[in-house]
Amino acid sequence: MELAKLIEQRRTLRVIGFDDAPFVRRTPDPVAIAGVICAGTRFEGMVWGELQADGWNATETIVNLLIKSKFLSQLHLVLLDGISFGGFNVVDLPALSTQLRLPCISVMRRLPNLVKVEYALRRLPQPDRRWATLKRAGEIYQTPPFVFQVCGTTPAIAAQALTRLTDRGHVPEALRLAHLITSAVIKGESGKQA
């Protein structure tokens, strides 16, 4: 069922929220990524994978984790903690939405400074390709307290969904849990900022 109808009928939204684990820069080690499935704000399951720091496989990794899981058919929405993982392994948001046939929302904690982002990209291989992938995610919307990019639904519907999926603070519960879990697995305890 379409996301707008689910919201209108006040149905429970099943979502997955992806976040990457803390990692050491400039090492060849893979970066862990967790996807936490929630029905509304209630934890229901999880997927775990790895991607390359500053690489090119973030979109493919997320697609493969979901296609190989039992969860894809249950989901209404995919949430990402930002548009890139493992540094600047940038997710192609429109491609992700198309391949999964689901709306996808990249949620940010604050409005990014795109001048600084572009400067950081210039220090990596193929900066123009990374910048183009980042720009394909589209306009950055601010609907307090949320800052996000969206593909597969309207910004208004996305903002309503984010509100319904957030228990407290500015982060949907699926993303908050993914952040806590990845931090705990890598560092031995969850981080302060979730």
C-alpha cells in the first residue's frame, strides 16, 4: 500500500533504518553497517553487513542486505542516517528507491555545509562522480525538527512519516537504534549521541 494511504489510515509503518559503525579512517578494514527494522517505534529485527570506507558499494550493499532478507516484503520505507556511509561511500538515493521499489529518506541531524562537503570530496578519488551521486539525492528539506532528502514520495509525506517514526528527539527510532547498536558492537558500549 502507498505510504500516503498508510499515514492517512494511521496504519503502523514498517521501516528499516541504516547507520554505519565507527571506523578508523585510512585503513583497508571494511565498515560495518546495521539496518534496524521497526514497526512504528518498536524494534522488530535487524540486518548486518559491511561496506568499503570511501568506496562505491553503499547502494549495492543496502540493496543486497534487503533482497536477501525476509524483511523486504514487509517494509514501507527505508531510512538512512545521512547520504553516505564509511566516510564518503555515497548512496545513490534515486537508484536505491527504484531498485527496492520503496520510498527512501536520508535523514540528517543538521543542514550540511555543502561547501565543506565538496572540499572534503576533492581529497578523494573521483570527486566529481561522488558529488554527482550526492546531488542526485535532490533538494534538502527542512521540516523542523527534521532535515532530509527524499526519493519515492513527496517531502510532505516524508515529514509526516518521520514524525510518526520518532519517539523522542530529532531522529526516527530505527536510526537511533541502528546508531546505538553499531557503536556498542564496535566500541563495547553505545555512544552518547543517538
